[in-house]
Amino acid sequence: MGIKVAKFGGSSLCDAEHFRKVKAIIESDPDYRYVVPSAPGKRFDGDEKITDLLYQCHRQVESNRSHEEIFKKIADRYLGIARELGLDFDVEGLLIETSNAIRQYKNPDFAASRGEYLNGMLLSKYLGWDFIDAQDVVKFDRQGSFASEWTNEIMREALQKHSHAVIPGFYGSYPNGDVHTFSRGGSDISGAIVARAAQADVYVNWTDVSGFMMADPRIVKNPKCIRELSYRELRELSYMGATVLHEDAIFPVHKAGIPTNIRNTNAPEDPGTMIVVNPSPDHRPGDQIITGIAGHKNFTLLSIEKAMMNSEYGFGRRVLQALEDFGVSFEHLPTGIDTMSVVVADKELVTRKDQIIQRIQQTCQPDSIEISAGIALIATVGHGMTSAPGTAARLFTALYEAGVNIRMIDQGSSEMNIIVGIDIKDFETAMNAIYRAFVKD
Ligand code: ASP
């Protein structure tokens, strides 16, 4: 028998009907031993997430206003779920206690964490499993950074005492015991932490889509689902904007060599996407050499030109020093003989652009600096590209045929990604052109 850890997102636990689906999934496989729930999410367009309501409660309390009206909406959701599921415990008492604690502690993290805490309590009663409070087993250091090894030790010890348990996602505590949360969507990270500590065979992340798409479905119509991809590919795609999993959820399981399976609570028969350390060589259908495409808008290209730059010692360092001095990180660094370009996210430059340019002028004395805003980046990613000659030709031909001008090209030395910089206006056209060039229907 193996061990599986399941994490259910907010949409998978938004009401009693979804709790029933979750129970059916868990009971269909005896390998499920630990479950990590999010707080109830939206039930329909325009609905409110419990976490958002909890932050609103905190803001009320902080400005010395009553949070009761908002808390009532929260209480009604949990009471409704408990009633429909016929749960026999004092949910009302727990809610009163929670409301008082939110008022008393005046702490945003504590308030937000109650969404997962209450949902975890309900789910543990419904499944008849033990409840482990994440406050006791997920630790942050005093600065609020996640303490991975400390957590792994205490989480492992705790799990050994419970053959089946529910551990709420999203929060943990500082060394002094005060509650602290991950960033939004952080229950994905909690699930990965539990999977690592349980030495699970697989971390199953149940959500409301049947896996990871090869491209953003809002841009490319009906993209194919990725059946299998590596953690490295996922990292490249998520960094460039593809979202399904919280970015930081990759590290605990990748480190432990545990695969992550993204599945759909509303279509449990779909196999979903498997994220693995080493993908099998034949995991891509037919001759498909790419794994996915992702992109981001709003970058600026700083092109610095100086005759004989290539023979000048320290030129590149001085350019990057100017960025570092103003706390700006860069994305890419394509260089020519006498030109060096730096790609920076617009949001990094907002208030510091003029100072950085001035500093580069002073320390590098370039012949010219050209600033091009309005750049979008698109990454085409896949291990299959590494050994396939002609990949770049196919990609650039597709862009040429679609009339897209390429402003910048960057290929990582691993050869598993090619990144192109284009004008923002060409973003959608370019994504579709690349997708069609590599993926046959
Ligand atoms: N409930 C939290 C949020 O809405 C955490 C999570 O769902 O993963 O961000």
C-alpha cells in the first residue's frame, strides 16, 4: 500500500455538494491518508471567497468598526455546509469563538487562517479523521520565511501519530506560536509540505481544471492538456505566467522526488497532469517536441550601445551594478558585440528608471541607451526541444508568417526554453502562431 496526500482547493470545497465529491474521492482509494483543505471558495461568479471575507473582517476590527455583519456571511456558509452534511458537533460554538478571537487578536494572518482552520475542522468530522492544527506543525522563522527543515521534522513526527488526518492549508506559526500565513493560494504549499513529510508516493492536487494546459485557454482556443511534465518545465512555465499551482509548491515535493498530480474534483475520472522529476521519454504524443507555452506582458528593454564594449573590462558588471544599487532585478540579458540589452519588468522600473539610466550613463559612458517599453515575453518550453534540430527555425518561421517582429531572443543553455521578446500588441497573435506551429490537432 502506498501513501497519497490530497490537497483540495477552495472551489473543490465551496459547498456541501463539493464536500460529498471530496469524500467520494477520498474513499475511493485507501492510499489517501492525509488531506489538506483550502477555505471555501466561490460557488458562482460574483460570489465571495471566505478568505476575502475574513480579511474584510480584520479591516473592520482594525478600524474599530464591527465585523459582525461580514462574519455572519462566513458563519452562514459553514453552518449551511454542516447542516446539509448532518455534522454533529458544535459548529456554532466554534464560530462564536472564532469571531471573538478575530476581534481580540487584531491580526490579519490569524483572521485569514480561520478559513482553512474551520474548513479543516468540518472536513475532519465529515471524514471521521483526526485533525492536526497547522499552527503546531508548519513553522516560519522570526522574519516570516518558511522554515522547511524544522517543519519537516515536526510534521513527520506528528503524522506518525495519526494514520489518517486533515491538516488545514495556508498557515503555520512563528517560533513564538503566533499564526502566520503563506501568500495567497498557499494551501498548495501546505499540501506539498505534508506530502514531503509523509514521504508520499504522490501529491494529488485537486482543483477545478483537468490539469495543466499547453497554453493559456483565454488566448489559445482549446489547448491540449499536458499529460506529463517535469518540475523544471513547470517552473519555467509558471515563472512566465502559467498558473495552476502556487509557484512555491514545487520545491518541497521536487526536493523529495515526489510527483504531483493535478486533478479535477468535478471530473475525477480524468487523469489530469502528472508533474515528475524525470519525464518518461515517450510522454509527449507523436512528434510533439514542446511541452507548453507561456507569456507575460509589460517588460522594458534597455539597449546599451558602446563601440568596443566587448573589450572593456567590467562593462557588464557596471550595468548590472546600477540595477542592483536601486534594488531592481533583471529577467534576461541578451548581448551583442557592442550592445548589451537588459530586460526588466515594468513594475520594477516605475519609480527608478531615470535614476538607473543616469547611473549607467555615469559609470559606463555608453554611446547610447535606448529604452523600449511595451515588450511582451513568450517562453516556449520543453525537454523535447533539446535534441530536436530545427526547433528555432520552426518557431521563428511561425512568427514571421504571422507578421510578428521579434525584438529579442534568449535561449537558456539547457536548451529547454526559447524566449522571444515582442511588442505587446502582437502577444495574442504570437502565442497562437507558436502553438499552431508545434501542436497538431
Ligand atoms: N484560502 C487562501 C486563499 O484564498 C489560501 C488558498 O486557498 O490556498 O488565498
